[in-house]
Amino acid sequence: MLMFRTPFFLLLLCGATQTLGIIIQSNPAINSEGTIQVDAQKTVSLKCEVDGDIPADEELVWLRNGAMVQLSDDNKKGHSSVCVTPVLTEDNDAIFTCHLQTNKSDKASVTLNVTYAPALSGTEEIKVELESPLVLECDMRANPPVSSMSWTLNGSKVDLLEGGFTVTNNGITSRLQVNSVNKHLHEATYKCTAVSPMFPESSQTFDVIVTEKTLNFPLMPIIAGVVVVCATALLAIVSRWRKIRQCFK
Ligand SMILES: *[C@@H]1O[C@H](CO)[C@@H](O)[C@H](O)[C@H]1NC(C)=O
Ligand SMILES: *[C@@H]1O[C@H](CO)[C@@H](O)[C@H](O)[C@H]1NC(C)=O
Ligand SMILES: *[C@@H]1O[C@H](CO)[C@@H](O)[C@H](O)[C@H]1NC(C)=O
């Protein structure tokens, strides 16, 4: 259980989450929209208290997105503390609710707003065969969302028309794609760069090397062919066996 030194202004800020007798206090503080803003990997401490007419020994319950949080017996009566550490990106938008064990209608909630930078870094070497497709992907998830995502080839903006590239993004990944790779046009160093309204620019590099075509033996058709031949031979024996057995009747 955590000890809290709660400055007066924090109590004022917490007013937004108070319904009747249940109050949530938090470090970092709860803002006027009832959310707690925190960077990923940091810690959030939450304390729930009963106030007013409610008997001080009433047991409290904590929920995270509606699922009960396990509490030790000495962390339930009159007040209860939970600690989210480290805060993960999956905790973004998580709702923490506290209520009395005996009466769910008296409750308080807070929402976490977990800020995190796009996870782009490093250099990856990619070998792709001549005339094969090339797909490069960058994870663009971040909170607040990235304001732009761009692709460069050998340091200049990718020329979509000249290289036959398509760039798509679905809000989760940004994808640069070519259907049939050509050494002259496509062997290069590619970089995706995310611009964030909050964090410094971040980028990921791909060194793409175009290799000669290797001959791919059509392994699957051969196996299928062998299976068919065996099955046919077996069927022949089986049907023949029937005939042979008939002779013994
Ligand atoms: C639960 O709490 C609400 C609000 O304080 C109150 O109006 C209601 O009577 C309580 N219900 C029970 C069963 O105690
Ligand atoms: C979360 O925090 C970010 C960064 O301050 C802000 O841009 C965004 O509007 C906040 N989101 C919510 C839902 O409060
Ligand atoms: C990119 O630069 C490398 C090294 O200078 C060069 O070999 C390659 O041909 C360039 N790629 C393109 C598509 O211009």
C-alpha cells in the first residue's frame, strides 16, 4: 500500500471524479476532463477513499475496464490504493473505477491518457529477389497520433511514379510497396520518418539489396503428384484384391 501526501490543489482537481461519497486521488493529478495524463513507462498511483456519511470500514472494490483488480485484505477498508507501474501503451484509455463492495451505484472513475512516441529506430538489411515484391512497413502508432509519416529513398522523397511505389497507411502501419523489384530502380536505402506533435522526429532505415533470381523448384506440385500416384496404385491393389478374393468364394 502506498502512502500519499496530497496537496490541497490535488483534492480540488479530484473533485471532477467524485460522486457522492467516493473520491479518487491520483499522482499525477487528474485533469478537468477526468483523465490522468502520463508517459508510458512511468507510474500512476491511485487512491480511493470514502467520504461523508459512509461508514469508514466499508470495503472498496477497484475495477480496470470493468475487471476486478486483486487487492490485499488490508487494502480495502475505508480507503484503497492501486499502483500502475510501469504504465504500458496498452493502458491508454484504460478506465479505473472504484466503488463500495456493497453498493455499485456510488462510484468514481478516471481514464488514463498514456502518451508514447512512435517506436521507430535502427537499420534493417533486407534482401529481395529480382522481380519479387518488396514491402517495407513502419509502425506509426503513437499518442498523440503522428502528424505525418514520410518515406525517402537514398535521402530524397520517394518518387511514387518513377519507382512504381504505393504508400498506404491504416493508422497502425505505414507501408511502402513495389510489386516487381528492379535493381536499378529499387536497390537503395529507404527511411520512414514520423513527425509527432509532442516527441522528437523518429525514423527507421531499411537497406534493400536486390539479389539474382533463384530457381524455385515447384516442390508442392511434385509432392502432390507422388501422393496421387501412390493413392492410385493402392486403389488398384485394393480393387484387384477384391477380385482375387472373389476367386476364393
Ligand atoms: C447506494 O448508494 C446510493 C447513493 O449513495 C443510495 O442512494 C442507495 O440508497 C444505496 N443503495 C443501497 C442498497 O444501499
Ligand atoms: C491525451 O494527451 C495528449 C497529449 O497531451 C492530447 O493531445 C490528447 O488530446 C489527450 N487525449 C485525451 C483523450 O484526453
Ligand atoms: C542509392 O544509392 C546507392 C549507393 O550510393 C546506389 O548504389 C543505388 O543505385 C542508389 N539507388 C537508387 C535507386 O538510386
